[in-house]
Amino acid sequence: MDLNDHLRDIPNFPKPGIIFKDITPLLGHAEAFAESIRALSAPYTDSAITAVVGIESRGFIFGAAMARYLNCGFVPIRKPGKLPAHTISRSYDLEYGSDCVEIHADALAAGERIVIVDDVLATGGTLAAAVGLCQDIGADIVGAACLVELAFLRGRSTITCPLHTVITIGE
Ligand code: AMP
């Protein structure tokens, strides 16, 4: 099965010039969704992963399913002000301005073996901040996984842990 066949390009969303990779057709197709979880999880089945860390919001969909597949817990990384208990945060630069990601300070015990997950790797800013956040709380980052890598944006070069991607677009 070619999972790329189950993605849809939406030009000029959310702003002019962006081609948005819409994952909703894949999510709605039982076999494609199952295959995406198998493919995302494949490198980690024998890695004694204790938690999958998903990045808001589409990383929650893949991350939660991966956690069930890998039989481990799930931990959310969220946008500012969403998590109710004590958090730690990391800011990162965008093309214009900056953004921030947060995790509960007690979400991961030191030495937990984790995989960090998002749907699309673009410039890498979001995933790099998530990796930094998990390093800050002492987790053992086994790897990061994204369903889609927009390779022409060179986001991979910003990620300091092993990176697994399933669908590569452009060079
Ligand atoms: P970045 O920090 O630039 O790597 O952007 C990654 C985040 O933005 C991910 O959470 C993606 O869901 C989202 N994203 C960025 N570019 C796209 C795109 N072309 N299509 C779909 N999602 C995108």
C-alpha cells in the first residue's frame, strides 16, 4: 500500500503559498490508518519504549494509536496554557514571531525510554523544541517519528535524535 495515495494536498491553507498535507483521508481509511501506525512503530517494537510523546494536535492521533500498538503510555506535548498541572516549556522561532510547547513537569520519570511523534516534519522547529523539552526532563529519547517529511525544507538537520519518517516528499 502506498500511504501517500491517502494524503490530500490543500493549496494555500492555512495561508497563501503553503501546500497543506491533509491526513484526514488516511485517518478515515481503516487499512491505511492501521498501516501508518505499523510503519511509524516498526523501528521501536523491540526498544522497550515506556511512553510515546505526541505533539498537539495531530501528533495526538498517531501517538495515541502508537502507544497502544507498542503497549506503553502516552504523554501529550501541548500549546501554552492547555495543560492543567505544573508545566515546563520551550519557545522556538517561527518565520514571523515565535511559538511555545509545554509538557507536564512530572509526565516522564528520568530515564524513561520515549518516542516523540508528530504528523508532518516541515522546518523542524516544533519537533526540535519537543526533543529539547524531553531532554530537559531527563527522558531517554530513543527516537522521533513523523508520518510525512517535507524533505525540501531540510527540517531533519535540526533534529538531534534518531529520526524515522514514513513518507518523504521532495528533496
Ligand atoms: P515545523 O515546526 O515547521 O516542522 O512544522 C511542523 C508542524 O506544523 C507540525 O505539527 C505539522 O502538523 C504542521 N505543518 C507544517 N507544515 C505543514 C504542511 N505543509 N502540511 C501539514 N501540516 C504542516
